[in-house]
Amino acid sequence: MVHRLWWKNKLERAWKERSIVWLSGVRRAGKTSLCQSLDDTEYFDCELPRTRRWLDDPEAFLDQHRGQRLVLDEIHRLTNPSQLLKIAADHYPDTKVIATGSSTLGASSKFRDTLAGRKAEAWLTPLTLEDLAAFGKPDLHHRFLRGGLPPLFLAPSIPESAFQEWMDAYWAKDIQTLFRLERRHSFERFVELLFAQSGGLFEATRFTRACEVSRQTIMNYLAVLESTYLVHLLRPFSSHRATEIVSAPKVYAFDTGFVCYHRGWTSLRPEDLGLLWEHLVLNELHAQLQTRRIGYWRDKRGHEIDFVLARRGQGPLALECKWSADDVDLVNLKAFAHLYPKADLRIVAHDIDKTIQRRIDSLTITYCSLNALLKSLAGNTPSLPT
């Protein structure tokens, strides 16, 4: 078993905050293996009928395991999962519980209480740079093509059929359990189109004809995909100036392997690396900051910043992601700085080893590696304005 120490430490810290920890992430991201690697912890698989029978009486179950460290895996399979967690939080504070699921806690009506104030949360993303070191496979081309789900990442060859098998399991075990959507063909067609254009601006009406559903259904599909972590919506950062895009979101697929699969890429050309690097940077930001409150910026003249993080009491952090620092065009950063002169402007490139600052005209621009960026953000969770 690979010990993902960075994530184990994150769970241990979360347990110090609250007795209940909600561990979420997409199917096969490694939640079960991570929980089973924790010391002095008893594991219960809620997909098993006998486990669900034990948990039908939450008080009896918690009485039997008072003071222990418990993992309740796939807890959404219970009839009323939030009831058990609420009882544990309120009446068994000496019992530590990690509950896992493949969606946000309030994703469906099965979770009748989101346990506000009673839980800590941890979101297990696809494999990070820390994970690549733990798995002994630091090659980014491998990570891009295989993606960040451990079983696919570790496969001896590119498992193209495995991507469809994963989608089949997602439909059967997540969608039908939590949402019970109909029209599987339309839903999966929407996912295919969305993943193939990952990183682009989203407009619902583009998908209605191809998926043979209404605009409202497309928006419902998008909400389901977001709540189950299959896509990430980046909303525009703006101060509502007339020159800024203020409503159209960008949509990113959750994993580079699925992007490559849906684009038909079995090998990578130099021109493919920039897009995949952008996805990897976003994944690292999600893992480090444990927030989806990351935006992008675009004006009506087409200038665009990949990622923007708002910070209380400081100027916004503007990130341009480049596979090679030689490919940088400063026009976008200059346009952003014109509107936000206090912004922290950074270029995050794969081929930068040492952080440097350059003064260009009246701008100070920081060139840094992804690792250096993450170290600078550790312990600091920016929040975007609502």
C-alpha cells in the first residue's frame, strides 16, 4: 500500500478540528485506500448489506464503538446518512468518524442535514505532485495521459476501455443512487462534449441540440456534475466594470486523463501540453487550498487570465499557466494590472526552477514553479467575493 502522507496528515488535522470529517472526491480517487492506511481505525463499507443493517440503529452502533476512530465508507448508501453523523457529532464527541462519499454533502435529498458547524471537510483530488513522488512516478506526461485516479495511473498501458468502465460505474453507483436521472444517453453525451472542450467558456444553449434536451436540463446536468466533482466551474472575477465579462463561467473537467480520452489523444504533441498543465495547476490549487472559489478573468477585448484568487486585505492573485516560460505573452497581465494595479502577477511555468521577479514597464511579475507557488499559498485560503 502506498502511504500518501500529505493526505494522511490533512485528515489527522481535520480530526483535531471536529470529531466528524467528511471526506469527498470522485469515485476511485483513493478514498478507501487512504482511510485504510490510517492508524488505529476501524473500517466499515456501507456498500455491504450487513454494514447497512448494523447502522440502521445509529445509537446502538455508536454505543458499541464509543471512543474509537471509525471510517464509514460510501455512507451515501445508507437510507439517512446525515442522521447518523448528526447523532455522532452531538452525543458521541469522543468517537472520531470519517465519512466518505463521491459528492458534496448536500448533493442530494438523501442528506437531509449538511451538518453545518459539526464537521470538518477534506476533498481528495486526483493525484497531486506530492502523490506522484509517493507513487514513484514523477513523469508529468504519464500523469497527463493516464490522469490522476490511482488505478488508471498505475495501469501498465493506457487503459482506454477503463475510462468508459469508470463512467458506467459513475452512472450506476453515483448518479442513480443520489439523483436518479433519466435519459442516460443525453447525460453522457453532455459529459463527452464538456470534457472534449474542457477549459473553455460555457454556454448552455450550445449543448441542447446535440444532447436533445432543454437548456434547463443542461443546467441541471451541469449542477449534478459539479456536485459530484466531475467538473469545476470557474466564475469570472470582476468589479463589474463595463469592459469585463461578468457572467459566463469556464468549465474544467476533473482529470487530465479523461480530457485526453475524450479528445482522442493517445500521445502528446508539444501544443497539447499547455492545456494539460493548466488543468494540473488547477488540481494542485484545489488540493492545497481545499476550495473551489477560484475564478478567471476576461475582458470584452479577449484578454484573459487563467486563474484569479481574491485575498482579503490584498490585491488579487493573478496566475498565468505556461508549459514553457518562453511562451509568455504579457499583454493579458498588463490588461489585468491596468484595472487592478495592486494585483500580484505570477507566471507559473513547468520549466522554471528558481523564482525570479522581473520589472517590465511599471509592472512587477513573478516567475515561479508550481511547487514554489504552492509553498507560498500553504496555510492561506483565499476567498472570492460572493
